[in-house]
Amino acid sequence: MVRHIVAMGGGGFLMEDPVLDAFTVGLSAKRPKVCFVPTASGDAATAVARFFEAFPARSFEPSLLRLFDREVADLGAYLGEQDLVYVGGGNTAVMLAAWRVHGLDVALRNAWASGVVMAGMSAGANCWFEACTTDSYGLGRADPLLDGLGLAPGSFTPHYDGEVARRPALHALIGKGELPGGIACDDFAAVHVVGTEVEEVVASRAGAKAFRVEVPGGVLTEEPLAVRFLGAPA
């Protein structure tokens, strides 16, 4: 079973970027069942409205999985029927905690293993990796979070070019061994993971990049990854 993850540093419908969304949808069925999980934003009504605008019923079978006002009893069965699960941005730490309370972490892992495409931006990208940098704790800084779902190895850092604190924080955390090495992704770029390996990096904005940041031999390196430009949003 082929397993896909599309982790966006920033982009998709929450940033008025249909190009990365079109790439993600292309990995699933022709008229896919797309489930939006907005836990990270507290199931915000604005995020939900944007989702249904971006994934209209004439072209998709859109659905919503809320936890703050939960309506789905069997999460595993519900997610197993989807073609694509799309996780929104917001607070990564709170989102993961809520998922575990409800057992959604297990349901997501099983759905991914069965071939359901997993995707998201910011917090919705962080969650698939073992670890990440996050501003979940506020205080104007990027902190390490070490309890992601671990579907993809290593760490993920979103908004690499969009938030000034991300790059120096990532370098410091990896350099001190407080965060495993991994992928750092600019806004409007996305990492496509097949199985547990990076298949490619795609971008909807010229110049958007992704990097592999590691400390081989104790020396921090930031290696740019090849990027396939998909074309800018119309």
C-alpha cells in the first residue's frame, strides 16, 4: 500500500493557494472524499468556511471532523472511508493533546497505513513527523516539540522564510541535540513523503525552498533540496 504525506511549510486554501491543494488532490481519487480536521485552530468557523469554499461538493465529497463539538463516533471507520485527510494550522501542541484524548492519533495512523493521503500546513504538517519546531507555547519564540505522530522520520519546521525566529531557533536546537535533524520548509513549498522517504519538494511560488538540516559529524549543515515549481496561484 502506497502511503503519502504532503507537508506544507505554509500554503493551501488557508493561505489562498490552490496550487499546492491541486497537487495534493492529484494523489487521490478523481472525485475524492476530503476530510478537514481543524483541531489546531479550535475548529475555527473561518477555517471551516474556507475549506468548504476550496473543496466544493460539485468536485469533491468534503466533510468535517470536529473534536470540540464531536459528532463522529467511530473515528477509525470514518477516516478509513476518506481519500484525503487535510489538517489545518494553529496550535500543534494543543492539537496533538486533543487527538490523543479522543484516540484520533491512532485512527490517523491506521488510515495512513491503509493508503489515505495525509496533508496539511503548519501545525497540519508538523504533526506527521517525529518532532518539530512550534510557536504553540507563545512567548514569541520557536520551541521544540518531540511527540509528533512519527509517520515520517526526523523533524519538520514550517514557515522557514516567513517567521524570523524559525531559522536561528532550528539551528540552535539541532546543534545542541535538543531536536533531531530534519526538513525545514518555506511558505508555499511542500514536502511530499512517500512511505517514510522524501519523494520530492514542490512549490507554488518561485523561490520557495526546503532544506535538510542536520549535524553529521557534529557540524550543522543546511542542504537545499531540489524543488519542482508547480506554477503560481492564479
